[in-house]
Amino acid sequence: MRVGSYDLVRLLARGGMADIYLGRGADGRLAAVKVMNRRRALDAEAAAMFLDETKLGMLFDHPNIVETLEVGTEAGQPYCVMELVHGVDLRAMLNAAAAAGTRIPYGVAVTMVIEVAAGLEHAHRRAAPDGTPLQLVHRDVSLSNVMVGHDGTVKILDFGIASTAVQTVHTAPGIVRGKASYMAPEQCLAEAIDARADVFALGVVLYEITTGMRCFHGTSDFERMVAVVRGAYHLPSAIYADFPAELEHVIARALARCPDQRYQSCAELANALADVQLLHGWEGDIVGWMYSLYGQVPLPDGAAPAAPAASLTIPARPRFARGTNSDGYEPRDTTMTRMELASDFGSSDEDDEPTRGTMRLRLGTNSIAPGGNTS
């Protein structure tokens, strides 16, 4: 079967909105081909959301965002072709680390979050082709939406429920979208959000990959959002007595309930993490870590990749310029109330799917009163 200019090799994953296939282009390049299923393609709103996501992906040009290669419609079904990341998502990585009886090294965890922050900062600063600022908020930053390649690449993906100034489908008043455990308090309350909501979500990711524990937990979306709004999570140092104080401070600020008390951008968060990494002399050897955890993993087409070198040199990562708009708005010239072990971050996790239509939490009688951590 052929979709656009790609031959479909085999099914990789099946979802409620679309199916993802391994595709091969005429030049032999492998890619991930996302095809909207026929039933959902008949839903005008769903089809518009899918097209919004694919068009949005074409505006990004950053090594830490999954690249969109081609978009179109085949036999009435919208599709998009994305670069194939030969690796795993952070949720799968936590599972593998737990199964191996180990934790993600601090240096690797911090480096991965810095990389994700760089991709998000780029997305937050982008503009539409006519120069209109996108004012983008991803709204779904989470473990399952960060891919880490065996070659050390780190990519943010799935802008399917991102809010922008140019989208055609808008969230109705009083409705929230996102994964409950990763939504910022203002997002849970259906208040106005900006890029700082993504800073909060990335803080949750940082917490979870450095502790191997849930940050905000509950048995339902409601309970998880209650925990978020109350700031009910255990400090990392309450889990590990030797948890680095400087890293805990960064996490606490990223998770501040008030947006004004958080890092004001992903760039600011990345700079703070770079300072902590430099202070402790942590190495961000992602390739070595992936090899130690997974060994040599064949490519999807069966070819065997080369084993990593025994000694790796990690290049210095450029810092974001403080107080500057490094990307500008220029368009592209031509993606815890109860602690649990990391093994609970499985593919069947109850919080793995975003809430695409949950009513906001209401403050007042029989509702949530903020409490817990006030950082």
C-alpha cells in the first residue's frame, strides 16, 4: 500500500484517531506515516484537528522536534509523514530502568530535559507563514510525548492538542485538554494559559525521570487534577535523602502553582538546569546510557546499527541567551498524593491518554481549595 510518496511497510501502532505505519520513501528513507482512520476522518472537527497538527508541524525547524516531512490526503484520509526516531519514549525508558533495578543518571535526565526545553522554546517562539506569532502552548508535554533515540537524539512530539493563535478548532469555554498529571493548575481550572503551562509540565517530567516516582497521582482525572491544584507532591529529598538540593530547587520552581513564580520560559528552565549540571560535573551521555539499558537494537528494517564507541565525547551545549528572543517570530524559510515505582509508568497507564474534553475544576463549595506545597 502506498500513501503519498511512501510505501507502507508494516503497522507500528494503532490509535483511536489514527494508525501509524513504518513507511519507506523512494530514496529508501524510513519514516513514520500517520494515517487518520476512516471513521474519524468523517468527523469534521476531528479531521480539522488532525490537519491543524500536520500544518503546525511544517512550521517547525528544530533538532529537538520531530520533523514533519509530508502532509496530504489519500482516499479521503488525511495523513502526515514524520521522521522516524529509532528509540523509545521516556515512559518506556522508566519501565526499562525499573526492570533493570536502576535509575536514569542525573546527568542524562537533565540533558534530556534541556533538549526538550530547547524544542519547546523554539515552538513557543514560532510564527505562521504570514508572520503572525503562533502563541503556541503544547498542552500535552509528558513522558510518552518525548522520544529518545539510540543515537542520543531527544525529540518532543504530538502537537495534536496544542493551542495556537491560528488554529481552526478551539477549545470550548470550561473545557480542559491535556494529561491530568501534567497539566498546570491554571490549565486544570480552565484559566488562560501560556508557555509557562508547558514549563510546569516539563517540571513534572523532570521530577519523574529523576525520582522514578509519580509526581501527582490519583485514581481518576479529577483526583489527579486535585493533587495538581493543591500542589500535593512529595519533595524529591523525601524520597531520596541524597537528592541534589540544587536540582530539587529547580523542580520546585518549575512546579510553582502560580505561573509568575515559575521559570518564565523553557529557555530559563534550561539555563537553570545547565547551571546545576555544570556545578555537579554531570555527564549527559545519552548514547552510552541507552546502550547500557538496551544493548544494540536493530533498526526497524532489520539492519544492525553500529555499536557506540567505548568512549564518547559529549559536545558542550549552547546556552540560551538570557533576556533575548533568539528565534524571534520569523517564519520558516520554506512536533503526588501517593508515590509509585517507575514500573507503574506502563503502556496501560490510566493517565496515558490526554483529557480531550474534561470540565474544569471549580473552586468554592464542594470543590478544591489550594493547599500543600506553595512553591
